Amino acid sequence: MKSIKETGSAVNLIGKGTSIEGIIHSDSSIIVHGKLKGEINCKGTITVGANGEIEGKIQAQNMIVGGHISGTIKIADKLVLENKASLKGELKTSKLVIDEGAVFDGKSHMGESSSKTIKLPLDEKLDEKQGEIV
């Protein structure tokens, strides 16, 4: 697992074989090797191990994913998708790192530029075969 500076001294561990459903609020970091379904609000880092799964709404300072995530994710600083990770859903973060082999299926918004969309003038068409504006 990649390391991101921890905020706070305590770490919450959800072990392999453990399933939790509900709302979690934490001032410190969370490590997930089991399954979580619901809402997570974490002021620290959420680390999801290779066998970990989270489904739902996630908010955290940082997140490192080695397992499977689905839902709406808001990360204040940095999200890392490791090589066997999968993320399905909508993501908003300042920084995104996707390792080779990771799967991301969804929408992403990054920083201030995420709200801007690029529009082509009506008289220009995208040549799909070439990927160029003609």
C-alpha cells in the first residue's frame, strides 16, 4: 500500500470477514479489509485493502484503494487507485493517481477546472476515426 500522511493517532480497522452497514463518522483514519455499505465521513485517510469493499457515499481527506469501491466519492486531497483496484461511480477529488491495471468506471471532477466543459463550435465536427476536429 502507498503511504499518505496520517491525520490523528488512532486507526479504525474493519477486518476481513466483517460486514458493516450504516453511517460511520471518524476523526481518524480507517483501514478496510471487510465490507462496508452506507455512508462514511472520515477526516483522515481511508485505506481499502485488496479484499476490502465499500458501497455508498464516501467523504475523506485522502483515500487509497486496493479493493472495490462503488458509489459517490468526495476526497479533499488525494485518491490513489492501486493496480488491482476498481472504482465505479462519481468521483470528486483534488488529485487522482491511477496505477496500471486499476479500473475506473464513472465520472470524475477535479479542482476548479472540473466544472468547465469544452464545447465545439457548431460548424466543427469530430472525426471519430481520426480523433481530430475537421
